[in-house]
Amino acid sequence: MPDGSDSNTVPAMNSLTDGKYTDTRRKMLDLVNRLQSNGASLDLDLPQIAVIGNQSAGKSSLIESISGISLPRASGTCTRCPTECKLSEKPGDWQCIVALRFIEHEDGTAINPVRNVPFGAVMLDKAEVEQRLRRAQLAILQPSKNSNEYLDMSDDELSDVEQSGFSRNYISLQITGPDVPDLSFVDLPGTIIASVKDASSRGDIDLVKRMVADHISRPSCIILLTVSCETDFENQGAYQLATEYDPDGIRTVGVLTKIDRIGEGDSAKWIKMLDGSEQRLLHGWYGVKQLNTVELDERLPREEARAREAKFFSSTKPWSNLIELKTRFGTPCLTKKLSEVLTALIAKRLPELQNEVTKLLAATETALQQLPPPPSEDPISELLGLIGGFSRTIATNVQGTPEVDGLYQSIREEYQVFRRAIRSTAPDFRPFPRRDKDESSFLNPDFVPADEHIEKSLSAPIYVDEVMEQASKSITRELPDNFPYVVTHEFITAIVKHWDQPAKALFIAVERKFSARVRVMMKDFFEQHNAGGLDQAVLSAVTKLLSQCREAAQQQLQWLLQVERDPFTLNDHYYAEYKRKYFGLYKLARQKKEHPLLMSSPVPTTTSNLIDTVRMLNAAGLQCTKDDLPNLLKPDPMDYALRIMAEVRAYYHVAYKRYADNIPLAIDHEYLRGFEHGIEKCLHECLGVSSTEARTKASRFLREADDVTARREDLLTRLERLEKANRELSDLWL
């Protein structure tokens, strides 16, 4: 547990000579000050001392004592914005430079980059500082006005300006001189615990608390906690905030102000804090005595004020008796401790900061690379490039890519579904009478290739007697043993009428997959250009062209179905071959059923004799195969019906293959290829890239989204800030 001793100085620095130590300390402090001024604290946890305390805790008097300047003390005046004090010991005349640092707008949004505004000329007289700070605070609280207006105002005019509210923007003081300590800190507005006359609203109370929390929550923030000895310790909310963010007291330096106002007999509890018995902090507690009101009015020199403070602790009991705590009394001891702690923290953090900057630079560059390219200075060329790239990508996908999940691969799956659907419409002819209730299937005979087999037929069984009956009813003036062609035509028409739905289903599936793929490609090319409406303009053009291609494809599909309603083929050989095979299949099946013993093997049968006859015919030069065997069988009274069945089934093979090819071809040509061939011209026309207003339209279409622009500007500013910090850190020891 922290013991509050003075052993926690800077080991790395103790071995240095005083001169070298001072020079090193000053270089490190100057570096951190420059990083703060450049806004690096937005990205990095920079070492810093934050002075916090309740309002009227003596914080302002402590700041005056450390810095040697006077702060505004007019009635109703309080610290309403962070005041950064950068103190540096330098030979020559004392001087003070005031600047305003704006980090956010009035609405609370960040100013990027941080804006540093010089406020007035360099001051060589300490007496000028109080008025300059008063004017600076007014300028901070009224950012909409030109800050120079407050420099030119008379005292009366300044008095008429109402001071209200609080701001997160900074007043920055850079003070140098021969008797100035090497130290930097930020004085934060006093913590408001309850509604007081200086707090205009509850919002001010919350703002101050957030402001304090934003600073002291950082691991590299040293908390200079001011506690007034004339107020009960338990009632001082600043301590509660400090312990909330530094519960172990590792980063907190405590200072007891107004120690001369402790009532008689009340010093014991404060002494316990100073010696580390209670409220222990790693860096301990310090006691200071500031000037009283009369002494302040006398405007005593700094040296005289220090002398009076030293005399108080050396001559006033009980403080004069606490010899072991003498290094914890007086502003000089506190200032020395703060300088040591800050210097040690900076020395520890420098290598870490270098690593953090390197990582942040890489992350920022990566974030920039992930943003879309900024708008081109030649918008027409960029727009044409987008159109061309999109059109080429469409063409590549329509042509087919070797990926497993490619567009054409997914469409081919739908083609196979379509082919199976068309095959399922094959007529299920049975060469037996219905009364036999024979369930034998003739849908997939051996002579039909396996890849053309029917998995499931949508057709109800059609028996030979039903075919014969329909044929007989159709006879008009035909000669005996002749049947009208209309029967065959009717069977074929009945099959073809079932082809419409699979064709429509195929087109719907292809359209769904293609339009989905087009949307993905549109997103890849145009989504980032939604701010200027390019994505919507392209969507409108694409939708229009897809609609045109859909209409053309649907018309072609309807035409193909219409032409199939009238049987026709020039594929005579293929048709005749299947007709012969199916006729033989049906006739042989009937013979086997009627004469099972005669047509079975291995018992010698008439069939064996017929086969021998076939061989004899072949030997005699008459071409004959086993498929011709049924023609050598005896006539069957159902032969005419069997021939109709064979004709229909043979023509089905011719027509279904033709249709199963033509429908995908039509979809490919009219829809897929139609879109591929028309998209570039369509986009040119719809986007007006060839019009007289092409540049204006292209610029509007390619306008970058405001959030992307803001993000890029933020990243570029951050990159510049980090690069500057990187140079500062790298050049420290050069």
C-alpha cells in the first residue's frame, strides 16, 4: 500500500548531473507540450498533470503560487474552461504567451484538426496577465465571435459581457523566465457539487464532471488534488472523483490548501493525511499556505510570498514541530515533487508512446486504404470506367467462370431440373388391356440411355385397349386397316401441353438467380456512390433492361411451345429407329405374356428357330437384327394400337430433346445474352455520359457521401497529427 514517503523520485535521473538532468527534463517537457498543442492527446495518452478541486478550494491561489502569475479574481469569476500552463525556466526576460485552443464546436462536435489561435501579443509584464486571461476566457465562451474583439474591448465593455456556462476549449499559457519552474499542468474548472450561483444549470454541473473525468481517467494523468482545510474532507467531491479513477492512489498528489484556517484542535486529522496514516497516496500529501485577501491586494512579489509561506510553517504550531514532514510543507516542495513525478512518468512513457504511434499510424493507413477512392478529377472517365467494368463483369459471369458457385453452374442445375420435368411428361403406354392390371413399366427400356431415364412419370398409365378404342372411334372414310393420324396428333398434343409450366418455372428460376447475381455486382461497383444517386440510377436502368429482356425471352418461350403443338421432324432416322424399337418392345411383351412357355428360355422354342432364320437372312445379305425379331412374330390384333403407341413414344424422344435444348437456348440468348449485350449501351443512355451535361451529371453521380468525406478528412488529419508526433518523438534525442 502506498506509504506517502519521499522515496519515489526518479531513479533514472538521480545519476545525472543537475545540469544534464535539467536539460533532459526540459527537453522532455517541451516535447510533451508540443504534442499537446498539436492535438496528439486526441490519439495518445500523454503524461499530464491535471489540477482538480472543488470550487473555492484554493485551487486558483495554488496555481498563482506555482506559476507566479495572477488569475482573474473579479466577483462572480471562476474558471470556466481548462487552462493549460506550460512553464519553462529559460535565461532572459520573463514572458508569457497566451493562445486559445479550440477542440470542439459549440454543438459539441470535434474540431479537426485542433485549432490554435494566438491571443494578443507577447507579455513581458506579469501585471498584464490577469486581464489577458479574463479576456481569453470570454473569447473561449463566445467562440462565434472574433477573439480579437475581446482584446480591443474597454474594461467597461468587458464588465457588461455576461460570463456563463463552461467550455471544453482551452486557454494555453506559455511562460518562460529565469525563475520559472520546469513544469506543465492543466487547471480544470472547479467541481460543482450542488447548485451554486455560478452554475447556470444542471448541465453545467454534468459538463464539469465529464471534463474532469475525461482528463483524470487517463492512466498517464497525474491528479493534483486540492483539498481545502476549512471544509469537511468528506464533503469535497473532487476527492471522490479522484478515488473513482485512481482508487489505489497511484497517480494522485494531494495538497492541503488554506491550512492556516484550520481551527484550534482540528489539525490532527490533517496531520494523519500528511504523514500517510490516513487517506494514503503513493506520492503523499503536501501542505501549502497561500496569501490572504489583504496580501493579495498588496500584490506581493513572488519571492516575498514564498518567504511568508516558509515563515508560517517554520513558526506556526503544530506545523513547526513536524520536523519529519518539513519536505511536505510549502509550494516549492510541492512544485519539486510534481516536477519529479511528471518527469519520471514522461521518461517511462516515451518508449511506449513511440510504439503506440507506430501502431496507430499503421491502423490509420489501413483505415484509409479501406475507404473507397476519393472522387476523381475526371468524373466522366471514372464513370465510364465503372460502366465498362460492370459490363465486363456481367459478360464474364454470363460466359461462365470456373468457380463452383459461379452463375452458370447454378443455372445449369436449373436446366437439369427442367430436363427431368420434361422427361416426366413421357406417356406411360402399357401394351396390355386395362383389365389385366399389369403394373409392368415400359418407361425406361434398355435401349434408352441411362441419363435419359425417367425418375417419375406424371402420366397415368395408358393401356393398349384404350388406344385401340380411341383409334376406332376416330375412323371416318379410311380404308380397312387404316387409322386416322389425328389419334397420334392428339396424344402428342396432350404431352406438349404439359411443357409450358416447366419452361416458365425454369425461366423464373434463371431470372431469380441472374437478377440476384446482378444485384451483387451492382453493389460491388456502385453501392459506394449512393450519395449522388448513382446506385439508384443504375438500378433503374438495370431494372428497365431486365424487364425488356424478360419480355423478349417470354415471347420466345411461348413461340417455342406453340410450334411444338404441331408434330414435325426432319430427324427421320432417329424417329424411325425409336419407333421400331418401341414397337418391338410392346409386341414382344404381349407375345411373352400370351405364350410364356413358348417365349421363355432355355427350353427350345419357335423363337430359336426364328433367330436361326435371322442368321440365315443375314448370311443371304439381308440386313436383320434382333430388334427386327418382333416383326417376324405372328400378327397381333392390337398391332395398329401398338404402332400408334410406338409413334407417339418415338416422336416424344425427338421433340423433348429438341425442346429441352431450345428453351435454355432461348433463355440464354434472349435474357442472359440480351442483358449482356445491352447493358453498356443502356447505362450510357440512362446516365447521360454522352450528353452535353455529361461532366455535371458524372460529378453529381460520383459525389462522395458526407460521412465518408468526413471520415477521410478525420483520418488524414489524424495521420498528419501522428506523423508529426512520430517526428517529434524520433527527433527528441538528436
